[in-house]
Amino acid sequence: MGKKIFSIKNITIGIGLIIFDLAVYVVLGLLLMNYDDFYDESKGEYWSLESMTDTQKATYIGLNIWHIVNILIIGYVIYRIIKIVRNNVLQQRTEVKNNIFLH
């Protein structure tokens, strides 16, 4: 039989990673609330980099990088799940064929 996808260990690791991911989003969101609270029209258009301080720029860019990291990780997880399921299906087909030929 193939690898177990939903073992207790994998579920625990997944929940931990999701909590960490949400914590990063909360921190970045709270830091960006600073921009919202102290936005000054005279410094530039709303959400333009010119109207942000260096800390706000770093937070904004960090949030966008975090979005990309999340997309890549989700894509990798989907790829691994498909690969495991495909290998399990192929292994089961091989076992069925071997059982037919043996009888």
C-alpha cells in the first residue's frame, strides 16, 4: 500500500503551518493598518509607494511576497497529493492485474 496522506502527524503539521500562515497575515495586516490610519493625501495617491514610509513599503512588499509564497506552497501540496493518489491507483491496478494472472 502507498503512503498515508492523512496521518495524525501530517494533519498536525498542516494545522501548525496554517496557524503560522494566519499569524503572519494578521501581523502584516495590523502593520498595514498603520498606513490606513495615517494616510496623507499630500504625499501621493492612496496605496501608491510614494505615500508610504519605508516600514509601510516593506510591509506592503512583504505581504505581496507572502501571497506568492502561499500560492507556490498550495500548488506544491496539490502536486504532491495528485502524485501520491496517482501512484496508489497505479499500484492497485498492478495488484489487480497480478491477481488475475495468478488465478
